Amino acid sequence: MRPADWQSRGSTLTVNGFKIFVLDEGQPDQDTILLIHGFPTASWDWHKIWPALRQSYRVVAMDMLGFGFSDKPGRHRYSIHGQADVVEGVVQQLGLERFHVLAHDYGDTVAQELLARQNSGEGAGQWQSVCFLNGGLFPETHRALLTQKLLLSPLGPLFNKLSNKRRFDSAMARVFGPDTKPHAQELEDFWALVNHNNGKHIFHNLITYMNDRKEHRERWVSAIRDARVPVALINGSLDPVSGAHMVARFRELDLPLAWFGELPRIGHYPQVEAPVEVSDSYLKFLERL
């Protein structure tokens, strides 16, 4: 499915004054899965596992503020807490009462903030479970790419202005597994999503989530430790950013884990690189609940 096809199936909601793209398919009486995407792409990342999830579930995905087909304001302080507010706004507008959460990358961190709110009884809706794909759950194990470090530095605006598709393609390919590199059309589509609505100009604003992870590390790790719902982890081991070393840290911290799906030859984008394995593992986790 191409991004334009994905967009045609969704709609926009106004959340906190911004237009947020949402794709919601299924029946209100079905069990629901809420998908939260990663950086720097969009909800289109989920298109390969969408059909498998839809067989038995209502499935909801959105482009967070600054991503994909949602608004991308230039003069805005992007933060994980702000994105969590956007997600909760979507949950409330759709009337989602009970749902499972599946998150990836940047979306993992948003999910950690949302989980902290759930634990304190202040969150929107009632979670039934949470599953994390590859992401920086712990800032001490997050191995940022050079491009991410440059975007976060004082040179960020200049580096962003000088960046181009060739550099983007190289950075994306580097985090995929050796046998599952993105093909040319996928890279074209990822790049188009980033640039939609002049989105590339805010790259250096979005990357500040790396600082948020450090500042709120204790709150967000405690969110997992204190989780009131089953926690799952499905991880591509060869991800240079948050692969097997992140899983090792998860185990070191003795955090609760109801399900672990290991993907030994997969990189940072498991739902793109190994959609069948990811959907099979995730659905088995849900079936055990």
C-alpha cells in the first residue's frame, strides 16, 4: 500500500487546535488496538501488519503532530508530553474505552508517558496491554545515529537545511537488518511522508525527544515497572540503535515482561522488515491474555 492509499482511507480530527490524521477501521464492539508510530516516519509504517491485525480487531493509528499527514507547525515546542496529549485527544474523540497499545521507536516513549498516566489513574481510556517494538526505552542504551546527534546539536537547523534524500536514505538503510534493507520505493515513500506539508523543516525540532528521554528517565522506566497491564516486547536484535543491547538492559532492570518476541536477523523497523513474524508474535501475545 502506498502512502496516498493509506491517506485516502483515513480522516482528520482537530486535537488541541491541530489537524491530526487518523485511520480507524473495524467495528465499535471489537477489541481495539491503538498503534503509535516512530520517528521520523508516520502511521504508514504499520501498513504491512494492518491486514493481520484487522482480521480480529478494530485498529486505530494516527500521525502524531509534526509527522506524516498531520499538521507540522514550525513555531512549536515539540515534546513527548505534548504528543501524549494528542494521542489522548484522539482516544477521547473516538470514544475508545478499552484498548491494547502497540508502539514503536519514538512511539515507545510516548507510550511510556501514557502508561505513567494509566498507572496513576489519570489516563484516557483503559489499557488492556502494551507491546513495545524497537525503541529507546532507556536513554542509557539508546545509541543515536550521527545524524540524530547533529540534528540535536546547535548545528541542528543548518544540518537540517543541508540534509537531502541521499543522506536520509543512507541513515534509514543503516538501521535495517542486513537481509531486510528497504527497497527504493519504500525509501521514496518514507521521504515523501517526511516532506509532506513542508515537514522536513521541523526535523531538528522533533529530535528534542532525545532530551525528554533523559530528563524524564525515572518516570518513564517506572511506568513499565509499575505497569498494571501485561507488557510485551518484540525486538529486532540487529538494530544498531535499540537492538539486543536494549533487551539486555530491560532484563537487567528486572522489569515485568509477559511476552518476548526475538527477531534475530531484523533491525530497527520490525513491522516493516518482518511483518508476518511481528504480527504472528503480537497476536499470540494477545491470545494469551
